Amino acid sequence: MRLRIQEWLVFLGAAACLLSGCATSALWEEGRFARYHEPANPSQLRLFQSSQGQDVLVEYVESREDNGATRQCAYWLRPNVERLQNRQIPRFVSLERKQGLAAIPVLRSPPALDGFLPAGLYAVASTNENGFTLYSASKELGSYELPVYREGSGRTKQMLLTPLTVTADVTIIGGFLAVYFSPWLLPGLSCAVHQKQPATPNTSG
């Protein structure tokens, strides 16, 4: 009876480990294979006003975290505000969209209150150039961060590797069970082998 209880405890423990999936669980940890895109340093921020003046085209250089590769990107500000706040990839547009648009001055520091203020819209870049604040004369219109988002290829890698990790988990659990039950299995196997061996003929006179 005691042996049966031990067997059930081992079985349940192994099943729990298998269901949790040691290797599989590690594979699907939050942030595994995550590769982030963020503004390059410097970001080469440029802003343009739409033809009707109702939106702002943002152009900047982004960098990939894993290999440092850079590319020039552009997106319209207003349709992407919520996506940027949620660290989602913005809806990028062609760089050609800036053709014919008026450039918005981007200052490196706020102008003096009693000094010259640019006519119309202007922006003040953040210290690290990862964001900017829009102004109209002395009125602040809003502050915005440049995109920082995680690419989706990490999830694809996790899905491709899952069958391998599940196989590894099953192998580990199977090995554990085999080692644990070997004191009971080996005598039975030994007995079976001896039973199959043919009897040695007696050659004595």
C-alpha cells in the first residue's frame, strides 16, 4: 500500500512538471526573443505640417536593438498617438509623403519667453531627441515620444521552437520515471530475460 502511494505521488509530480513544461515554460517567458525598435542616437527628428494643417508628419531614424541596424521612418502623428502610448508599432507611411509639405522648425531648447517666437507651429526636441513638444506661439499643444516597440518575430520563434521544448520535457520526465521505478522494473526484466533463455543441454555422460 505504501509503495502504491509513493508511485502515485511520483506520477502526479511528473505530470505537474510535464504540464508546466520546464523548457517550454522558459521558452514562453515574457520578453523571450524580444527585439525592440527605438529611436537612433541621434534620431535626426524632422517634422512637417500636412497640407490642411490638421496633422504632423514625423520623420526620424530608428535603430534595432539586436544588431543596431537603422532605417528612416515616417508616420502621421494624430492617428498614432494611442499606438505610441501603448508601445505598439505605428502605421508607417512612405517617406515621399513629405514632398510639398511645409517643414516645422525643431528647436533644441525652448525659446526665451520675451524673445523671438517662430511663426505658426514649432517644436522643441527633448534632451535625448527621443521626443518633442509641439507649440503654437507660446501655447503648448502636446508632448510626444518617438516610437519604441517590440517586433513580432519573437512570437514566431517561440511557436517554431515549442515542439522541440515539449519533446525535451517529455524526455526528461520519462528519464526521471525510468530511474525512479528501476528498482522494481529491473528485477522483472531480468526475470523475463532468464525465462526466454534456452535451457543448456546436459552433456555429461
